[in-house]
Amino acid sequence: MPPVKITVRNNGPFRVEADPGTVEMFDANGTPFDLSAKIKEGKTAFSLCRCGGSVNKPFCDGTHSKIGFQAAEAAVRAEEGGTGTVDIKLPTKG
């Protein structure tokens, strides 16, 4: 598995999975979120709200299924007009 895996769930959240310590997440003020409680079975795993309805933002609380959230996003192959890549900048330790 790559250091960080982000899966777009159908009509649901972004699922983030990573080795512990490889993901840092900050709010708009630069305050870090405590992700230590998100470590289970040797990996960091959590879901980020995409529907806007979660009362626990930025984390998903399952509201998407109650409000009928429907997303249109899907990966597009390069030969179908997509870029085939997504650039995500991760912090480097040093």
C-alpha cells in the first residue's frame, strides 16, 4: 500500500488510510487535529465528510446516507480525457 491511500466512496466520504504518523491534518487556523484515536489495527484510518452535513466535521458521521447525498465524482482514465494522476503534497520529515 502507498504511504497514504484515499478512496472516494460512492455517495459517501473520502476514506483515508495510512501508516501511523504519515498523515497530518490541520484546521484553517493551523491547529492540528489529534488523529491518535484514529489508529486501529496498525494503521491510521478515518473518513472525511463530503456531503457537508456532518456534525463532526471534517470527519464523516454517516449523515450522507440520511440526507440522500449523491456525488458525481469518478476517476477518469487518461484515454477518456482524465490526467491519470492526482498531485497531493505530503509534509516531509526532516
